[in-house]
Amino acid sequence: MTSPVTREAPVTVRVFAQRFSSTPRGARLARRLAQHQLHRWGLPYGSEASETVGLLVAELAANAVTHGRVPGRDCELRLTYSPGALLR
């Protein structure tokens, strides 16, 4: 006797990665592109998730520019999204 086959829904993991200059302009662009990417993934502008991620990215990017700046090095933003979870 064979056991029944259970099918699970496929998991789609999306990744966005981009390098930015270690400048205040780069930090602003990181926030804007993070929110744009979330919108493309189905989390609209102005939603709680979009606003929260925008604030986190802005704070981390500003800290990297202010406190971790090394001439000639860029900052990288990497977002990973799977249903129900967003990682940075």
C-alpha cells in the first residue's frame, strides 16, 4: 500500500540587493528603492510593512554613512522576502 502524497504550496523567496554610495544621498536612495521593491512584491506604499521597512532602512543606512564610512567603500542593502517574512 502506498502512502498518500501531500503537496505543499511552493515557497517563493525573493531577493533584492543593491549597492549605494556611502553618502547621505545613497542613504535616501536606499530607503526609496527598498519601498519601491516592496511595492513590486505586493506590499504597497503607505502600508505598515512598507513604512516600517522604510524607517529601518533609513536608520541603518544613515548610521552606516555617519559612523561606518570608509573612503572608497559602498553600502549594500539586501532584502529577502518570503510569504510572511521580510529579512534585511
